[in-house]
Amino acid sequence: MDIVKQLKNKLQEAELYRKQGLLVEAKDSYETAAELLKENLHLENSQSLLDAVLKKKAALANDLNRFQENTKTPEVSKKAQALIMNLFSFSDKDNPEAAALEGAIALAKFGQHERALGEFEKLLQEDSLRVPAAKNILKCYIEISTLENAVAKFNNWFTTDLFSLDNLRKIHKFLKNIIDKKGADISLPQIPEDDIVTLVEDEAGEDDEILEVSSIGISIETDSGKRELHEIDVSFQSGNTLSIIFSGDEKKWLDKLDKGTLLNDVHFYSPIAMFTGSAVVAAKTQIKSGPKKGDYCLDIKMINL
């Protein structure tokens, strides 16, 4: 490929990345284009083009720095992180693995994603927790980075022997649902079927597992006496406990949802079905730090499903 064509490709690539919000990738493409120009200053108008590319690269660097500063989560001490893990773990203490999973989820809910990722990575070594830990790792990547990076993480798992084919299918289905919901044009590798038994189990809907819930609808009575259905995305799930983040602006009707409140006729939306049931408010906590400071985390426990 001749140098002019290489330059055009890199500049087009950079502009495409920039439009998609992939600032790091766009900056890298401009950097490559600048290096090509420096090596070929004999080309017509190469110096003026180089100046323009360097200006675009510098502008992207400034945008990237502002973005990172605005989204940086305040560091919480290790002692405070340990307290979060203990306070917001609801599992029986005789089941340390499940308690560790809920503790890691609690860290993620309250903005401590790096520590949470470390805890989830440890739990990948536990057979019974490998799938839920993997799903929560992907959620953390989406929260602090991009959907593309979550997909890259899945693609990396796909090339290792850490997960069985059956587990890869479950994680694949989970991530595919997120991609479809966001309307992203991203493809995932196909997971091959291994035998007839697995096909039968998939068709049965994996009844032995708790269904993954992506969002819920709660009916709340307004001041006028009318009931309104609020549909909210589920941020994290641990077994039959769902964690939902509400903005501080919604505090008025959140005041009606105290710990122990029974919720009837709750709409649960999963990737494969919508069903109704009951739930009870397990906890309601205001987030004191991080990018969600001032928001509320509501934990509800599904019952009678």
C-alpha cells in the first residue's frame, strides 16, 4: 500500500473512532498518521498536513484528559471498602463464596470498580461462581470503560480453557442481550454446540438456575392517588437479589420504598421472557461518593417466583 493511501486510511479511521466516542483509539490513529508524515516530509503539503494532524491529536488528548478527570471515582480507603463488602453482603456467613460475590457486587454498586474487578477475578477460580463473576466483570467494564472493552474481555475468555462451552454460552447470551438492548453493531464469536444433552438443557430454559433479570417495573402510588409504573434497569444481580440505582431526583417516591416494604405485581423483564411476581425491599442506601454520589441504591429480593 502506498504512503498516500496509508495516510488516508489512518485519517479516515481516526475520524470514525472520534465520531463513535472512542477517543483513545482516535488519538492513536492520529499519532500513527503523524509518524507517517514525519517520515515522508518530501510529500507535497506534508508539513501543513502534519501541523493539522498534530492539532487534532492535541485536541483529542485534552478531551480525553477532561473525560478521565470527570469520571474518576474518588478513592475509598481499603478499610472503608472492606466495610462496604461486609455491610452489603446478605448471604449466610456459612457460605463464604456467596458472601464474597455479594461483597464484590457491593463495591461495584458504590463505585469502587477496580477493587470489585479484583474480587470478581478471584471468584473466577470458584466453579459455582465462575459465571456470575464473569457477568459482573463485564458489567464493570461497561460501567467504567466501554461496551467494546467488555466484548474484548469476552473474546479473550473465548480463547482460554477457563470456561466450559456451556458456561461460555450463558455468558454469551448475557452479553448479547446487553449489545442488543444498546443497539450496538458488535458481533460476538459463535459458541459451538457440543452435544444433544446441552441442546435439550438450553431448550428447557435452565430451570435449575435463577433467571437473569435485566430490568423491572414497579407500580408506585402518586400523591394524587394514581399508580404509575416505573421501569428501571437492574444494575447488578446476586441470586434473587436485584440492585437498582435511582437518581436523587427520584427521592420523592423512593421515600415510599422503605426496607421491608412488600412490592406486589412487580414486572420482571429477562432476555427471554417477562413475568410478574412479588419482591421485598432488602435495603435502601444513599451513595456518598463516586460518580453516583447523591443517588440511591435499592436492593430488592424476589419472592414467590
